[in-house]
Amino acid sequence: MAEATMSPQEKLVPWWVVLIEGIAAIIIGILLLVNPRITTVVLIQFLGFYWFIVGIIDIVRIFMDSSMWGWKLFSGIIGILAGIAIINYPLWASVLVPTVLVWVFGFFGIIIGVIGLIQAFQGAGWGAGILGILSILFGLLLLVNAFVASFTLPFIFGILSVVGGIAALVMAFRMR
């Protein structure tokens, strides 16, 4: 009877997988909060190995399916180069990757803010306009202080990881 109330996605993922994901997220979150520097370096090293392996797989996929071979080749080369750069320069990458991520967040904040302002002028109301202005200001703040903001990123991700891990644990026991 309990399976009848489950969504199709919940039926595809066993409850214990969600439990393991939740435990892993909590552990990574605690490590990011307790020792953000070393944890960030280790996580970025994993990212480097991941990009390297995915780059190789993208190039191998060209020989299995030649459709869109140009994009696969480009993606493979970029993945391999990024992976090698991160693996060879882990300390440099542990500063650069979060800084680039902050820039991306800053640009997205500005873009989302502009969209909010456009929607406000098209009749969405003052709320959309105010949120648009706040989003633009937040984006500009991130871009102006990207280096400083990148040092707070591990703490933010640590908190989000712990909260997300707790939510995953709750969901796992609800699925069971």
C-alpha cells in the first residue's frame, strides 16, 4: 500500500541510496565547516580527476557515435585540460575554482535581476522589481568582492550540505 503513494522517482531510487547520500552530505558539510581549506583542496582534486576521466570518455564516445563529434571533441579536450590543470596545481585550483564559481553566481545574479526588473515593468508588480534590484546588487557585490566571497563559499556549501544531508535522511526514512 505504501508503494502506491510513492512518486515514480521514489520507486526508482532505493531508500538506502538516499540514506547513504544524506550521510555523505552531512560528513562533507561538517568537514567543510571544520576544516574548509583542506576539504576544499580534496574536493577540487576529485573534480579534477572527474573532469579528466569524463574528457577521455567524451573523446572515446566519438568512435562509438560520430554524431556531434565536434562538440564531443571540444568537450573532451576541455575536460582533459581542466582535469590536468587541477591535478597538477591543486592549491592554485582551490583558489581559482571557487573564485570562478563566485563570478558565475555574480553574473547569474545580475541576469536574474534584470529579468526580474523586465517582468516588473511588464506588470509583475513591485515585488518582482524589488527582488530584481536586490539580485542585481547581490550579483555586483559578488563580482566586486569575488576573491573574498570565494573564501566564504566553503562555509556556505558546508551549511547547505549539512541541511541537505539531514533532509535526505528524513526522506530516506519516509521512503522506507
